[in-house]
Amino acid sequence: MSASSIYTLISIVVLLVIVVVAFILGRREPHNNLTPLGGLAFGFIVAGILFGANQVVGYSFLGVGVLLAVIDIIRRRK
């Protein structure tokens, strides 16, 4: 295994641990649900990370995801 594969595997494991901890702790206190726009933004950010090898596509997905997240934050504030 190359070093980048090991780092990718470690980051996936850490992400899964964070999701499990958030799921367990999330049952105790009511939180705001994820809006459809927020979910779409999250999907674009994940796609940007996955397609990071092609910089134009990866950064485009990341940019769209961040833009949608900012729009969602502004809409939820009002």
C-alpha cells in the first residue's frame, strides 16, 4: 500500500468513527434536521473530495458545495 492509500483509509475510518459518535450522541438532544439543500451541499463536497485527482472537477464540486451551504445558512437564519 502506498502512503496516500494509507492516509485515505485512515481518514475514512476516522470519518466513520465521527459518524457513529454523532449518531449515538444525537439521540440524547434534539438537533435541527439536515435540510435538502444542506444535504445537496454535503454531497457536492464529498464528490469534490472523491474527484480531487482532476483538479478542475474537484474544485468545481467543492465550490458548488460551499456555495450551497452558505445559501442554506442564510436561508435558515431568516
